[in-house]
Amino acid sequence: MENQNQKLIAQLALELKLNPVYVTNVVQLIDEGNTIPFIARYRKELHGGDNCMDDTQLRDLADRLQYLRNLEKRREEILTSIESQGKLTDELKTAISAAATLAKLEDLYLPYKQKRRTRATIAREKGLEPLAELLFAQELRPDSGADLRELAAPYISDGGDDEKLAVLTAEDALAGASDIIAENISDNAEIRGLLRTQIADYGQLASKATDSENDSVYRLYYDFTENIKNLQSHRVLAINRGEKEKFLSVSINADDVECMKIIRRKVVKHGSISSAFVAEAAEDSYNRLIFPSLEREARSTLTDMASEQAIKMFGLNLKPTLMQPPVKNMPTMGFDPAYRTGCKIAVVDETGKVLETGVVYATMPHDDKAKAARTLTRMIKQHGVKAVAIGNGTASKESEIFVAEMLKDIPGVAYMVVNEAGASVYSASKLAAKEFPDLDVSLRSAISIARRLQDPLAELVKIDPKSIGVGQYQHDMPPARLDETLTGVVESCVNAVGVDINSASPALLAYVAGLTATTAANVVAYREENGAYSSRTQIKKVPKIGPKAFEQCAGFLRVPESKNVLDNTGVHPESYDVAKKVLEIGLDAMTSGKVAELSGECGVGATTVQDIIKELRKPGRDPRDELPPTMLRTDVMDMKDLKAGMKLKGTVRNVIDFGAFIDIGVHQDGLVHVSALANKFVKHPSEVVKVGDIVDVTVISVDVGKKRIALSMKA
């Protein structure tokens, strides 16, 4: 096991270009049950710090480690299986031991894998394997006087007691031998590897319309062909969905002539009476067995790669969405637009506590704007509302126009259109029902919209990340892999900010390192039963939080009510003694020399001391406060107001493979294509922008009918 671990560590260090010492430390920390946020924040000396491995790189390492360990497990299973069949040669064992991918391993295992009954299986049962071996050897020359039919004659049989084993003619015997040869060629790992590479390098993905008369969003792919190696991930996922919805038929095109040349070079020996026979069997093998299998594999590989890219992009978008700056210390009104049922209103104080809810009819068909304005003005003034958060769903534009007009008479109040994706999902959830048992589902949604403006992270963690609306084709992704990645992103954000243990919801606490849904609920239950926590050490009294869980979670939980100021910082309890010495020396006196001296005296790394100093300079600091503030509006524009050449400010709402969608305040997001993101070549939009960025854009064109706005960020 030790040798295997060393081998994995060496491979990880090489692949990820990391120091082997740091990789060894991280693998050990993971194996000891430490969480990624804890390792990233409190074990920096062991992994080299953020300049070497941040939490994203640590997760990549953990994922790759898991893959390699699964690969090793499968390798052992295959070796054991082949050995139990008595067929494990030294050559085969060496090849299996050297296989670097699961595909290569499975290729090597294919001849020894238990198969369902095939044409070749039936031929073997009829005793035709010796004939197949004789013909495949291709040793009989034309001058030998031998004839294929004569070679097959001894295998003609009535099957004896089992007529199913009958071989009635020489042609039947030769057909059976051909089936055996075809399957053996198909099971050849080297041939499969060569053809896989050929298809990957020169193959094409092609799609056709199942009904050319049917106009759909997939019309771009009604007659589409692209080299596999050049395919962009969003195209793969779009084509897959079009196929699933039966608008497209999809196939892999390969150079069959070149593929057959590859096979013939490996299996056909010229100058034998059976050479042509083997060549025909090889063609049958390619057409019937190998290509269909490799086509499925190529499609699967393309989908996996596209999914990984989409999942990665989703994670990149999700992080800045969650880390949007909170609008602090502002009583806020949540405005959930609607038509027939009226607009749902909720006012919350600066802590998110609900003060008042209601319904107004500011849109068609009731359209009682005057009464709605009076009601909202009264609520705003009564509760000191400073910001209005408007959901971006149905009737959002009309609601925005109404609110902007109303606020002209209420100075000091601004509004923002908030992405309400997932709000309805939350409103109908058990969590929302428990939080607001006496409120209608629609009013819960208005509360969520208000709180999203106040503290996006605390509110959005209550919603399945897939429903937040910053992904592409998320419903087509492998669910487990998507959940794993997005959960990691949410966990990273929550722990980067820290959580107030006396106000946090169970949903927020569940993402704290070391806590689970169960222990998070226990934290809240203990708080409700015993009152506010007065220290971090009190957390140890919570049921099911043992020493390991406390070690992992303590540094990320804040206790503002504690008499110990360190309990409201990111300083871990294990470092309190060091922190006290820093305070004794004085923050301003902590020069690099003093840091090194204290580091040696206390037996901790200099990085840990520097992190402690940073925390003590800003107790309870929120990293989101360092970001550009959220852009609140007081005016409103319409899409019809836009003209080519206009310069505007906007907020990045979503980043995808081919560009970025920008909210410029006209209800319809504009698209900056990847080619218009900068004056230089941009390989991927994520190199230039991220969700939440405030950017300057120029309008290129507007199509009101199709609701399309083309923007540019070029200078």
C-alpha cells in the first residue's frame, strides 16, 4: 500500500506540476479525514499556501487522487479475474500494470471478460476455434494444394445429441470461423487503441435534421459536421439535447478506408490461401463490432469532456454569484412581480427579519398603480426602506418601470433587478415552510428576493445550486458529478466568508467544513434551546460534534457575542496562544523579523502568523466587502431606447463558452461574444470576466423583435 501511495503521489506531482512534498502532505491530510476548506485555510505550511495550492487546486488534486485510486482498484480486480482463469502471462501483467487510463485497462481485459452469447461464442461451442486459428495463422501457401472448403470439411457435423451444435456445410464452418476471427480482432487492445486515436484525430461528429420541415432552436445543426478534436463543448451538449428531443440524428464519421488499412496491417499476411478470408473477417469485425463500439465510446468521451467543461464553467459562475457584495445595513423591500395574481411584497429589516408583507396590483390586468404606489410608499417610509429588490421574472419590466417612477418622489431609495432563479423552488421547499409556516408560498418568494440583495450567499445556499441560473445545460450533466462540484464551490464560499453561529440558518451551517445537515440542525436546535452561543468552546456541547468535527468547523464559525474577540475572527482556536502573543507584541510591531521570531518560538509557520495578523487587523472581516459594490439604479431604460454606439455600464450575469451575458438595465441581457470581449484574442470568456463584474460596454446592434442585444467590451 505504501509503494502504491508513493507511486500515486509521484504521478499527481508530475501531472499537476506540484511539489511532491506538498502532495504527500495533502494526501495524508485527506486520508486523515480533513476537509478541503480546513486544509486550504489552516494547513498552508503543509501545502505551500495559496500561491501553490488554493482550495480549487486542492479539490482538483483530491478528484484526481480518487480517480487514480479507483483505477488501481479496477487494475487489481482485472488482474485477479484473469489470474483466476489461468491466463495471466508476464507480458499481459506488464501491459495491465502500465495502463494509464480506464479505457486502456478495459481494452486489455476485453478478451477475458465474460460476454453474453455472441456469434463467436456459438461458433466456439460448435468446435470451430481450431479452424479459426488455422485460417488466421495464414501459413498455407497457394502451392500447398489446400482449399478453404477442404480445410472446413472435417468440422461438418450433425451436432450429435444437440442439433444446435450442428455444422451442416463447409460454408457454415467457414462462417463460424470468420465470426471467431472477427471477435478476436475486435478484442485486440492494440488495434482498438490505434483506431481510437485515428477517430479522435480525424473523425467528425455529424448531425442531420430528423424532419427538415421542422423549425426549432436546433436548426443550426440540421446539416452540421465538425472535426471531433475541434468541437466546442456547448455544441456537443446542444447536439445531444437535440438528439434526445428527436430533432436530430447524430453519428460519428470516420475514414473507413484508413481504419481498415490499420487493421489489415496488423492481421493480414499476404501470400496465403486464407489472406482474403481474414481480410473479409477483419472488415466484418470493423463494421459490425469495432466501429459501433468506438462510435459509442467517442460520443461518450465527447459528452464527458463537454460536461466537465460545462460543470467547470458552472462552478466559475457560481462562485462570484454567491460572493456578490452584500447590501448591508439597509432595510429592504422584496418585489416579486406578477400579472393576474398581483405583485407580492415583503419588507425585511437590515438583518433580514420580516417586518411586513402584502400584495399590490401594479401590472395588468388589474393595474391599480395609484393604490399600489400609496401602499408601497407608506411601507417604505414606515420601515425606513433604502433599497427595493425586484425579481426578474414575469412582469419584471413593467414592475421596474412602476418602481422607478414611484421612487422619483422618495429620495434616498434605489432599486435593483435581482435574479430570482430558484426563488419559487425555495418558496415551496420544506425549509421555507419551516422558516415561514404562516406565510403564503408566493410571499416567501418576495422575502427571498429581498434577502438575496442583502446577503446573496446566506440566501442562495438555501437553494439547489443547479437552480440558481448561472449554468448551461445543467439538467444534461451527470447529477452526482455536478452536485459534487457545485457543493464544493458553495462550501468554499461559505467558509471563505465565515458564518455567524447565532444567526445562521441550518442550510448555511450545513456547508461549514466539518458539519453535516444533521449536525447543522443540532447547532440550531442547541441555540434555540440554550440561547445564543457565548463562545466557540460551547460548540463542543452540540450533539454529534466530536473533536474532529470541532477542529474542522471552529475556525469558520463566528461568535460575535463572545467575550473573547478571537471567537469572532478567522483565527483557529488551536492558534489562540499565538494570537495572544501577537497582541502582546502589538500589531504595528509585527515586522517580518518578529514574524519569523514568533514563528520559531511557537512552532508554527510564518504563513499562519501572517494570517493571524491579517485577521486581528480586521476582526470579523468579510472578504466580499473588498469587491466593487452592487450597482443600484434609480432610473429605467427600455430596449427600444438602445442605439448602436451607445456606451453603458452593466453587470455580468452569466459567462458561457461563447461569451458573456450583461445586464444593462433593460430587462433583456445583452451578449458580448467572445470575439468582442477584448482587443486581443481571448480563448475563453472566463479569462476576461466573471459573474458580478461591473463592465463598460458599447451597443453593437439591437433586434427588438428577437429580443437580442449585441454588445462589445473592446476599447
